Amino acid sequence: MSAEGEPIVMEMEPLPETPLGALADEAVIRAPASQLWNSPSLTRPEVPAVLRAMASVREYLEEIGHLTRPDPQDASLPITESRKGNAFYAAFHTLCSGIGFQALLLPVAFASLGWTWGIISLSLAFIWQLYTIWLLTQLHESSTGTRYSRYLNLCMVAFGDRLAKCLAKFPTMYLSAGTCTTLIFVGGGSTKLFFEIVCGTTCESKPLTTIEWYLVFICLAVVLAQLPNLNSIAVVSFIGSITAISYCTIIWVMSVAKGRPDGISYEPAGETESEVRRVLAILNGLGIIAFGFRGHNLVLEIQATMPSTSKQPSHVPMWRGVKFAYAIIACCLFPIAIAGYWAYVNLIPPRGILSALHRFHGKDTSRAVLGLVTMIVVINCMTMFPIYAMPVFDNLESCYTSRKNKPCPRWLRSGIRVFFGSAAFLIAVAFPFLPDLAGLLGGLSLPVTMAYPCFMWVVMNKTKRYSGMWNANLMLGVLGMALSLLLLVGAVWRIADKGLNLRLFRPGHDIVADSF
């Protein structure tokens, strides 16, 4: 109010020609000063419908695309062809790849390390590799939105193309192709053993040779591997998980229930031998434990099957599935290692606890039980083959799609899988001694599991120098590389000391001694 009591009249200029001002009317507001500043129309002007629509579209794009830069080639490759996975699928895949025939060898490692160091080594390895899995799940998506759907791709971004190919290409390819070859040994040998158990000693039918049983197994595995992509084999991985849990539990329970055979000794292997051989036995035991934790080359691939948005990034369901899976894996690995060592101690065969069960309790165990356990092992090996072979299929198909800029036709995709199965079969027949190299192969693949993820975390996240995460990951990475080198030297030294029966193109005829 003025001194004369007249109301104050305020005139406002028209709003400038902006998207909001162009839509507003020119207004002359006549109001008392006390009401002017409380006007809600001025303090919170209504947002025009166009701007609200633009904001909604931007939010939708962020939600659906997560600001990613998709690779068109990914839509036609087996690993990333389908992104409809979830936490359950992740748990099934992780369980199927995390438990396998390598668990049967853990009592052999305890025979070299003894009770205390065996349990300590197994526990530390379990915690260490679970931590590096967490690192990989976090590294799957970068801050720029790029998804690293393959282990080798992440290595190339972190270390450079040349260094990554030198350090990681062979170990990751071995973890896929080498595991598939070993599955032929175990699965084909178990198939032959199952036939002998069912047929019995009075069977008059002429049995197949070991090579022919290998061929039977790989034919069935290749048929199962014709499923198009990683997401489509979730049911297969579920069956593999159930069978792995089943045979691990049955074997260690039977070994404890049957009691210990005569002549066991709790002295660690090599106790009465020279110091050099004792050290070699310890290194071989550590290599077998490292060999027992594999599947890290599949973590990024499994996570790549999941959708990812800004509100629901893929690492959340992936880590949920991993935690569930590794809780079950711990319930399988620790009992089979401890119970197997308790039951057989120094008498444990080099091929593991299943071989010991057949050797020491084959005569006092019913054929039905032995046949059931053996058949479960066969099914498990067959279900593990597709998930470990999928990175190889993906790599071979990418060679075609990158050159032709179109997806592989169905006939070529099937041909690639038949070709890989044939190559794995030929390697299994030509080099039947590969299972004897568990310690060597464990040392070779250890950096993929325990060292490279730590280095990649420091490089990709540009971790502040000398911070807690920087020091921890650098220390674990260096320790992993040093341990890998030590295990490789020890394994080679052990082979040179004890020798290696090459048996080229001569798979063994004694299934218990030569297939486990």
C-alpha cells in the first residue's frame, strides 16, 4: 500500500521467447505486494506438456538402454543372443560350472597337505576366488555403460590387445576346451563303467572299447550342445547342478559309512621321502586345489545373459545368484575333501575319491548303488559340456559374423559344434594322460581365477594409489602370479622326477585307474 492507501500496481514485461515463455501469456499482474510473493503460479510455474514428455522419453531411454553402447554383433552370438536371464539362471550356471569332476580330486590334495594345511588352503582359496568373482561382476558394466560380456574382452580393455592375448587367451581357452576334453575322459569312462556294472561278470555281450565309449559320450554331448545360446541351456545347467550335488553327497557319505580300509596312515605324503619330493607333493596339492576352483572364465558370460538398466543393473541379480550357488558349492567341496581324506588318507588313488570307492568298496557295495552313482556322473559330465563349450562356440561364430556382418546360418552353427566335439574327441584319444596333469593345469589357470581380476579392478576403476583397495588388489594379484609360477615349476619338476606315461593314442583299459 502507498502512503495514500492506494494499492501498488506492478507491471511485468512479457516473458522472453523461450520454450516456456513462448507458451505463457503476456501478463500484467495487479495484486497487493503481500499476495504477490505467495502466488503459487509464480513460485512453481506449471511445466509444459512438451517438456514433461521430453523428460519421460529421456527417463525411458535411461531405463531401457542404461546409456549403453550395444555391439550389433552381440545379438547374433551364442553368449549374448538372449538377455532374458535372472538370478535363478545365474545360480544354475554357476553351480553347474563350479562343481564337477575336479571336486573328486580334493582328497588327493589333502593327502599331500595334511589336515591343518589342507583345510586352511581350501578355505583361503574359496574366500579368495569368491572375492575375485565379486570383482568380475562389478567390472561387467563400466561407468560409461559398456558391458564386457566376455573375459578376454575385459582383459583386452584392461591390459591391451597384445598383452591380454599373451596372458589370458590360452588359459581361458584351456578352461573351456581343456575342460571339455577332460569331460570326455570322465564321462566316456564312466559310461563304460556303468555298462560293466549293469552287465555284470556273467555278461556275454561284447563290450565296446574305451575309444568307442568316448565316441558314444561325445555324440550325446554334441547333440545336447545344439541348443542355440547360453540362456537356452539353463534347464541343462539345473540338471547338472542337481546331479553334481547328488553324486558329491552320495560318494562322501558312502566313503564314511563303509569305514576306512586297512593300512592307512595320517602322515602327509612324502613325509618319509626327501625334502625335495615332499615340497613337490605340497605344491602338487596346492595345484589340485587351484584346479578345483574353475569357471571364472564363465562369470562375465553368465552375467551377459541378463538385462541391465540404470535402476536394475545386472550385477545385483548376478551376485545374488553367485552367493546362493557358492553356499551350496561350499557344502559340497568341504565335506568331500575332508571325508575323502578321513576315509582313505594315504591310500587315495591319484584319480580321486570315486576311484577309491570302486577300488576299496566295489565288492561290498550293491551294484544298484554303484550303477546309480556312475550314471549320475555321466549325466553331470554331459550337462557340463555345453556350458564350458559355449565360449568356444561364441569365439568361432564371431569369426564368421565379423567378416560377413550377418548371423551364422543354422547349418553352419551346427557344423561348428560338431567340429569342436570332433576335435575334443581326437585330443582325448591322442593324449589320454591329460588328467595326470591336474597340478600343472591348475597352476596354469590360477591367474585367471585369482590374479587377473585384481589387476583389472585397479586398472579399470583407476583406483587411488596406495588406498586400501589399491593395496589389497595389488597384493593379491602379485601373490596370485607368484603362486602360479611356483605351482608351474613344482608341477614340471614333479613330472620330471616321477616321469609321465604318455600312452599316445592308447586310452587305458582299466576304467578305474585310467578315467578318474
